[in-house]
Amino acid sequence: MKKRIDRRQFLVGTTHAAVWAGVSGVTALAGLATRPAGAAGLDTPTVDRLSIRVLVDSSYDLFFRPNTVSGVAITPAPRAADFRRSLHNEWGLSLWLESQRASEARTIMLDYGYSQNVLYNNMELLGVDPARLDALIVSHGHYDHFGGLMGFLDKYRAVLPAGVKLYAGGEDNFCHRLNGAPGQFSDFGTLDRRELAARNITPVLADKPAVVANHAFTTGQIKRRSIERVLPNTHVEFGMKNGVGCDVGQYLSADMAGKTVPDEHLHEHATCFNVKDKGLVVISSCGHAGIVNSVRQAQEVSGIERVHAIVGGFHLGPAPADYLAEVVSEIRKLKPDVLIPMHCSGLNFVQEARRQMPENVLVTTTGSRITLGA
């Protein structure tokens, strides 16, 4: 029998939300290269067409078939010319985003999977060209989203633009993270600024909304305003050790330095596009801050209400059934044309979404391409 998280265990994992209520209103970090949010005037770009190629996800279906839902088309990856090679899958996510506006094209890479070898393999088999990249984005500070980044840069930095930017979330993107419970912690890695600097990459802290490559935008820090809670995941260690970690002084009270607490993902941001005549495409790589919260944040900062597609990881795999049903009900109220779950969304989420929104769910597989717009 499949093990479920009981209600008490779930609630224990969400009690820290109140502790961080004051933190979620943090002011701008030093050195931000972003535009102000909402009423302050984000210049929201519009694109004619968006293609999302799934470079890495948790499953690969050799028999995947084309499908179309609400005008959004999905096609499988081409078969490898060499029968001895196959796309690889692993826990993690990496997406290749190609947008078009008239004759102007842009390419953005969002997240880098868990390991470099899987990423290398799939990029080669799918025929994507790193020399075409205009920007890089990392969604949040979990290793299954940045684990392949340094290897990617080692292999392809020479063909990337000299001044290419890596858009990260807030400062705690660089904090050390741990798996497990207190007393039983195991290391879950740290995104190290020194390693980025050694590869001539300077991150842009995007805790405020930012336009990316003139085609996309990130939401900035996601307000917690729905019924959603951060489900149990990692712990975060605030502070610096031997030059690695996050600068607590920039955004938390000094007494937080050295403390290890359940992770609220203050830094998480979503990557978004406004597709002409269709509406917002909101890509939530893991959605720890809540997928409904993420979409509402995108609506607020862009000034656009219509939601065309909600895409990515929604971190509802560990959700209790009653909470899951409530979240899907809230997603329905957003009236998306299509809902495209990946990665940590969970089979339970797909089943519940199909129950409540049978005409709107589109499933993917590693290597598939999703096309939105004209």
C-alpha cells in the first residue's frame, strides 16, 4: 500500500510559514539588475510563439504520441539515429525555451537537471545549440535544478555570449541546503558564487520582477496569498562558511545567521511569457511557494489576467488528498487553457487534475516539445 503523509506530519511541515511572514516583505537586495514590480511598471514583453523543449524530466516514454489540448500542441522527441543511444531521465528538470516575435528569436535555458552527464546526453540527442542561448535562469536553490549547471558551463561557456546573465531568485538561492530531519541531516549542496565567477558568470538577483532577453519575465519573489503552504522538503542553513553560502545581512535579521530551519524558498521565482492573443504562460520549476501563488504573482507584475498555460513542477507529489483537491480547485479558478505538470507535480496531482479539469491537462515526457501560439 502506498504510504501517505498523515495530516499532522503535513501540518508540522507548514508551521514555519508564520515565522517567515515578516521575511516575505523583504526590501530589494543590494545590486539588483531588475525592474520594479506591478504598479511601478514592469514593461511586459509579448511574443508570437513559444516552444518548450523538455531536456530533462523524471520519465521518458518511448511510445509517447503527439497531442493537442486547447490549441497547445505537444510532439515527442525524434528517435535517435544510433539505436544504442537513448534519452536519459532522472529526478530533476531542465527546459529549453525558444520564443519568436516577428523575425526576432530568443533562446533561454531554465534549470539544468541533477547531473551533467544526463544533460549532455539529452542536449546532444535533441540537437539544441548552446550558441543560440541569450540568457540562463535558475529557478531555486535545489540541487536537482542546478546540479548540471557547472558541468554545462564547463562544456559550453566558450560558445555562450560573453556577457550572458544567470537570473537567480533572491539571496537565499545561495544558502546551503540539507535533506532529512534535525539530527539526521545529509548534504544537499550549495550553489557556489565562486564557481560561477570562475566560469565568468555573474548572477542577477531577481527577487524583483525582471525582463529576460526582451521576451520573458520572471515574477520576482512570490507572495504567499492563497490557501497553499510550503510542503515538507529541505532545511536551509543561513550564513557563510569559508566563502560559501548566503549573505544574511542583506535580507534577514542578524540573529538568523547560523540558524538551520525548514526551507520556505523565499528566493523562488517563476519564468513567464505573454503569448500574443493567448495570455500568460507561467513556468514553475518546482512551485514550493505554491502554484496558485506563482500564477497570481505573474498576473500582478504583468498586469495581464488571462492565463494560457501553467507549466512545470508543482511539488504536490507529497500532498495529502484533501489538500491536493483544494489546490486543484483553486487552479481551476484561474481558468488556464492548459495545465502541463512535470517533475515533482506527482501522479496524484495528474489524477486529481484530470478529475476536476478533464479538458485541460496535457502530460509530457523527457524530450517532448510543447508549442504555444501561432
